[in-house]
Amino acid sequence: MTHPDPAVMDLLDRVYSSSNSGFDDEGRYSHRIPATFTEADHAQLKAAGLVPNVFIRWGHDEAIDRLRQSAAKVDLRPAADAFVASMVSAGLAWLSVLPAAILGRAMPVHAEEPMGGGSCRVCFFNAGAIDVTYAAYLRHLSGGDWGVDHPVNGVLALTAAIDRPPSSWPQPTPRDVWVFHQVLELLRGLPPKARYSQARTALHKARLLSANRPSRCETVLEALAFIGILEAPEHPGLMTRFTSAIERDRRPSTNVEVPAPLAWWSAKEGLQEARVATLFGHLPRPEAEPPAPTTTATVRRKTASPAAPRPRSIAGPPTPGSVYAIQFREDLWGAAYCHEVRTDGRGILRGRMEYLDLLSPTPPTAEQVAGIGFRDRLNGERWQTWCGGLDKTPGVKRIAVDVSTPTHVQPVPERIPTGGASELRHLAGWNFKLPAA
């Protein structure tokens, strides 16, 4: 479970962008590899053992059997060590081993009981295929995807660890142990009414963790709740008792995004100190703060795709007759025309935009859009939108001005939605059948 080279993670970032997601001919949720990838890019992913769209599809009973068997092979002491090491020095994927092992140990043998959406109400299993590389990518990205939503992900997290000898699993450094205890102290010190969102914010502001992002902080909190260190009386973690998928899927309100038990925990419940001692008591807090590392394996600076061309942009606010290049994904561009400009009641300058009938693997030019007509929605209806932020949205660049309005046989739509310029990137599928390659 060695953390991939930063260059490999950059390649996976490009593949697993939401703009590349969709369902393939077999109904599997997959991600297309951009056409801008070079042979060297493909070779680098293959060498790392992280080729996208490598699917497995197990049956329910096979998945549960594999999960239970894999968990039985894991000693919780080195799994707890790896969990703590993931705070700073080790790859984030090592956080996943402990909760996955606890899930597998708690999971009962059971018959599949489908609930809404086709998932098993006991274990969250569903019959869909899983991209092994995508699951690994999520573990390396945030430490998540350990089986909280699908037992197969738990199997994959455990298998990645078991494939290495336990002697090679990461040992927490003094800094890791100190940070882990700081995280616990932070949680102990929250106001009694604080819920997971306040805990996440406080942890993010404390800047204790490597790869310090809100989503990363939330993953750590979910893991602590999942194993039973953060739990509510009626919503325990898995070391207290096994809780079914349908129990873990309950939330106090529709505004709560995280599953139980974290969804129901508040600071007044505190920490389950006996469980902290059971799992981590062999790691006493250092008396003094160890020095912070200058670099960590999980910190990387994202780089833009070297193959992604940039359009020649015309600066300034939107004007009637402006045409904007729109990047739908790394290797696909379109264009949109600005009919008119107005300032709304909140003082936001908006352009009334409509897609032009153009798709291109490279950014369109002013010469390329000359004389092009509009593109209606796939149902044949004309579509426009009032967009703010046209002059400051990534992937939206003005390439021409004072362009004559193309003709259209349909009148202006009666209802025109209002949104941001980023919607021109994300809603292209309403107007175009985007090519698969």
C-alpha cells in the first residue's frame, strides 16, 4: 500500500475528474481516460498497478466471506499503529485498515436483504461492479472508502495491506502519536453542543493532519466514530455492537451528510476513553511536541495537465456579441454566445448565454466560431441561461467580441434560469451527446 508517486496521483486526478464519469455499455460506473494521455502516462499507471477501470463484481455471500476472512488475518495492534501513522508520516490509505478490520470482525453471516436502491439493508452490499483502482485512489486521496458504503471496499482496503508483510506496515513516529493525542484533546475540549461539522472545522483550523482538507478531517472523524470512539447512546460504533447498514444510514435530518454514529454524536457524549485505551493505549503521548516534518509523503502540489492547451483569452467584462470557449473536460471544448448583459438586483453582472453548435478537442478560436449556429437541447428545445462570473470562471474564456447573433427558428425561451458560468461546463450534456473518446 505504498503511496503512489505524486505524478501518478496527478494522472489519477485527471482520470477521476467528474467530467470523465459515466456508465459504460455494461452499465458500470466508469471513467474515461482523456485522449490527451500519452503512452508514457499509460505506462506510468500500469507500472504503479493503478490502471483505471479494472472492475470486479462479486456476489453478496462471496463479498461477506472475503471481508470476514480478510479481517481475521489482521492484528488490531499494527492496524492501530498504521492508523496513527496516517495522521502525518504514512500514506493516507493506511487509515482505512483499522476500520475495515473492525467492520469485518463485526460483520455477521447473513442473507442479502435489499432495501431502497438495491443495497443490502444489513451490509450496504449492492451488485454493481467496482473499479479497483478508483477505490485505491480514494483511499490514497483521503483515507476513505474502507467499506462504510460497500463491504467490497473493505475487502480491497484489507487486501492491499495484507499483501505486504506486517513488518513493513508503517510505525507511528513521535510526531504522529503527538498529533493523534492532539486530535483527541481537541475533541474533548469542544463545547457540549458541538456536532460533527464544528468538530471538522476545529480540526481543519488546527492544521494538525497531513493533507489538511475539510474532507480529510471529516474522514478521520468518521473513522473514529465507525470504530466506536465517537458514538451516541442509541447509535454506537462497531466495537460496541454491530450496526446494520440501515441503522448507519439514518440521520437526524436531511441536512446531515455523514452516516451514524457520527451523524448523531455531539461533544457532550465525549470520547469512549476505554476504547481509546484498548486500541491506542500502547502509544502514550510524548511529553514534548516533536518537531514537524519539513515534508510528508502525502503532501503534493497539483500540477496542470501538460497536454491541456489554453485558449487566447480577451480580458474584460462580458458584452453582447462575446463568444466564450467552454472547457467541458480536459480533451473537449465547446463555445457559448452572449446575447445581452444585465446587472441583477444583487449587483451581479450576468450574460444571457446560449451554446453554439461546436465540439472540439482543442480550444476553439475566433475564426472557428464565425458563422456557427446555436445548439438546442437533446429534446429539441432551445436553452439559455443567465450567467455570472463569466470573466473569472476557470475553463470559461472569452475568445471573440462583436460577433453577429446567429439566427434561430425558435423564439427566446420563456423561462431562463440563473446561475454561474461554471454551469456552462457542467450542463453541456443537456445540449450535446458528448463523445466517449
